[in-house]
Amino acid sequence: MIVSANVQEKLSRLGIHNELDLILHLPIRYEDETHLFPISDAPSGQVVQIEGVIIHNEVVIRPRRQLVCQIEDSSGILVMRFLNFYGSQIKTYAVGKRVRLLGEIRTGFFGAEMVHPKCRIVRESESLAESMTPVYPTTAGLTQKILGKLIGQVLQDAQKTQALTETLPEKIVQKYRLAGLKESLMCLHNPPPDVSVEALQARTHPVWRRVKFDELLAQQLSMRLHYRQRRSHAAPVLAQKGKLAKLLLKQLAFELTTAQIKVSAEISRDLAAAHPMQRLLQGDVGSGKTIVAALAALQSIENGFQAALMAPTEILAEQHFQKLSAWFDPLGIRVVWLSGSQKKKQKQAALDAIALGTAQLVVGTHALFQDQVVFHQLGLAIVDEQHRFGVHQRLALRMKGALSNTVPHQLMMSATPIPRTLSMSYFADLDVSIIDELPPGRAPIVTKLIAGNRRDEIIARIQHACQQGKQVYWVCPLIEESETLQLQTAMETYESLSKEFPDLSVGLVHGRLSTQEKTGVMASFKQGEIQLLVATTVIEVGVDVPNASLMVIENAERMGLSQLHQLRGRVGRGSEASICILLFQQPLSEIARKRLKIIFEHTDGFEIARQDLQLRGPGEFLGARQSGVPMLRFADLEQDGELLLAAQATADEMLNNYAELAQRHIARWLGDKTEYLRV
């Protein structure tokens, strides 16, 4: 592909680096320049092409400066208007010039008109386009004309189109009734006049079906390939002894749900295998993932190996440490805490215990994967809220345990449920376990939407709840621009609420407090000494205070669905009916209105996640994982579920029976983007 450095730089911005990238750079829409309409018969409200001669040309000053031309054909007259124009256009569109216009006809001040149409000078009887005109995604400085010309050159070059030889076995093409790839791409770039523009625009035409299938298959092949490669590594065989698990379950005040028993068995089987477990444990807020993680850690410890649990925030890590210590201390198991804010002496003592192996379970934040942390024998790495960590952070923790020729098992946990299609697509390199029921006895949470001007009602509600012996969270808004601003808002809210409730004990927790201060405030709240806790979103995950039955989330319209659902899950953890008040400021944007409607109508995390995916698309939804997985360009997980199932079934068949074709297929569609997540 010979182009100037300037054009190459612009192509690179679009992800185009070679001829194949150009062929796979597909149109976003089409313009129909294959037909001409007489002016009098041209339908209004849709894009049409007309041709005529300019009979009048003037610059009108009022109501604003604009270029107005009259175009005449044998059937009538149409006005062409440009609100923004160059001086050269006045000369170009001179009286007597024949023009072809493409645009939407509307009724305006001057009668039937086109505003800012696509316009070009033509000769009389100039031939029409033989196929739809594609409109490509582009970037500043790269015109449709240049892009179309480059793509056209590559498509015409027979040598280049050899790159489009089939990578699918004929039996797969027949089985799923797929169009040929070469024919599909040619049709998409140069659709004939009789093809349905609606089907092309909606991406439902059979040629789009083939492209989507190939893209989904490439993703599935790559993910499954990495899955198989990981399974070829050796891992510690952690036998299912179960003695410690029985002792732990005997001392608990609750019984495991059927779902917890099922996923624990899946994890236990994986740990007993000779290859590394790579499992994602999903469960809605409050479904009891921690006890499942604890049972997995015990299996590692019982086999003489260490376990590590990493959480994204100090508050969550501290909660895990306290809960796991309370469970494990009676079993004679030493749990050690490690965080970035520890004093030097405490940290060194923890590091020594980890290196010697006397620390059997290590709980901490990202401090766990720093260079000075050396495990004696790490058998299992547990990552809570895995989407909050970057790819490299998760990999660094796992590599901590890489002995001479084995790697530790890894369990990732998420309370942000992942919709089924997203899980099948972007998590195809993992085994997935789902806790799909909540523990019995949980009271439902009632969600209320209240406008900010009704704050007085909320104040009265808080007073009433605290008089009844209940506790309350007041969550301050998320201020993306500045952590300092968020802190300031929390401080001001704390001061104003302290004045509002002189007879209540009001506490404050935020990210800038030291670990000791945070721990102290949370302990006071848990013990009932603090009745009203003002907090930033640091309490989003893991905080468990059963007596807290009312939550107020200020400026809820600024928050994402996942975050609102997580925050709401901090109440309703006891047997008392709980309320979550979403306080919002008007006017609401359309997206904020949709989010608040979804969170108001649904409490099921999986349904909220499904609708969130529709609102945001997979890129935003996936967060940190996105850095390792190429986004789908053509397939839509919501619309193309059946194609995803077909691609999933085909991937294993191709890896087993057509390995060479599978590699060629991955190379074609992913190129240098095949560095999928290895963690």
C-alpha cells in the first residue's frame, strides 16, 4: 500500500495498516446515486438525487447570510441553500451550470428546498453510478474521496483479493447457510442498485451476517486458543480433603445456599486438577461470594500452600481481613494483612511471614503484587472486583506464585454481573460460575426517586429511622473532575447534616482518611455508635452493616448503573425492610433519565447489567479488561446472539479439526490484536 506519510498517519488513526485492513474497513451507510428523481415527483423527507440547471444565484442577508440558488428541470424548480459557504462556491454554482444534488427535500421559507446538499457540477447526460455510494468511517483530513479511491484500488487488484480466500471449511459454510466472504465484502463496498439499502443500513442483509460470523469466530478462536494454552501449564494439585471446610461450616451462623454449594464444588474440582484454574465467580450484591472464596482458600491451605486475596480498596480489603480472620482464627490459620499505608515495621513483619510461609492467607490491596512481596508457596490467587484492576496487575499477582514450573490457580470475583452474551464473547477464555440466588431472610430494598428540591422530606425520614434505632448512609456525589472537589462536598455535607441532626452521632468516611481512621469510623458505624454515616463512593463494595436500612444517594444522576446497584446493596443486608433514596437534580439528560428508570424498576443485578450493556456498549462496560480484548466492530451482542452461539460451537471444531484454517482466520480478522488477556 503506497501512500504518503501524511495519509498513512491518518489511516493509522482508523486502525488501517495494510491492504487487508482497507478491505475490512466497511461502510457505515450508503448514498443512492443510482437513480434520478424529477423535481416535482421527488418524495420529501428522504434522501433523493435530482439534476437540473441553476437559473438563479444570490447571497441573501436576511434572516441570516446564506447562498440561495434555484435549480430547474423539465418538471419544476427547487431551491438549494447553504448557510455556511465559501466565496468560491458563489462562482462555482453560477447561473447556467448543470448540477446534481443529493439530499433531503423539505418545505422551507422559499418553498421546496435542499439545505446543504451534496452537490457537484455534471455534464448533460452524464451516466449515473452503477452501485450505491458507500460512506466510510473517517478522520479529520481524510476525505471520503481519498478513502474510497484507496479501497477501490485494493479491491480491483486481483493479487490483493487473493487475500480473501476462504478460511471456513465448506461444511461450516453449508451448515450455517453463509454467503461467501469475498462476495460479501465486494457487495458491501459496491452494492448493486437492486440490493435493499434498508437491510444494508440495518446490517441484517446476508452479506453482513457472514462478516459478523467471521468476526465473532475470530474472537472465539483466539480466546479458546489462549484458554487451551493456559491449561497446558502445570499448577499445584490441591486435593479435595474437606476437613477444614467442615470445621468452618460448623461454626457459621448460616447455611450455604444451593447455588453456593454448586459453585464451591466447581471451584474445588478445578483446584484438584494439575492445570491452573482460571475461573470467574459472579454473584449479585450480597449473594455470599466471600464464603465461597474462603472455602477455596482453605483447600489451598490444607494442601500446604498459601492463598492470597486482593481487593481494589483498603476499606473492602480491611472488611475481608476482619471477616476471614474471624472465620480462620478458630481453625488455627494465620491471616496476614498487607496494604500500602502500613507502617514500615508492620509491613516488614507481614512480608517476612509471607516469605516464610507462616502467613497462610494474605489479604490486601494492590500492595500484594509489589516487588518486595515474595510468597513461600502460593497455590491460589483470589481477585475481588476483578474489573477494577488492570490486566497487568492481575497478571503480576499470579506471577508472584509462579514456582519453577507451576503457576497458581486463580479465582476472580465480580459483583457486577456480566450479561450472558458478553460473558460468552469477552470471557470465553475463562470458566464461569454464577451464584444465582440470595441468602434467605434478606428483606427487599425499596428504591425511591426524589428530586433535590424535596430534601426536607428526606431529613424527616432520616430522623424517624434513627429514632427507631436504625442506621443511615448518606452517599455524596461522584465528582469525576476532581477528588478534591468530592472531598470538599463530603466535608460540607457532613457539617450541614451535623447541624441538621444535633442529637445524632454523624460520622464521615472518605478516601483521604488513613487506614486506621477509615477502620475506626467503619467499626463505630458497625457497632451502632454512629447513626448517620456520610460517605463518598469508597463504601461502594463489600461494606456489610445489617442494621443500616436507609441510604440516600445524592446526585444519583451522575452515577453509572453498576455503581448505583453496588451502593444500594449496602442496605437490605439484615431482616429489616430497607429503602434506597436516589436524590437527583433537574434537568436530567436523556441517558440519566434512562439509568434512573432502570435502577428504579429492577433489583436483579443481571437484568440491570443487560440493560446497562445496551446503554453503554461493551467497551465501557468491560472497563480494565478492555485493554486486552479487541472490541467487536461489526457484530452486536444483543442482536447477534444466535451467531455468537454458532461461532462458539464452530471454534472448538476448527481448533480440533482445521488448526491451520483457524490460525489463518485469526490472523485475517485480528492481525496484531491477538494479544488477548492472559490473566
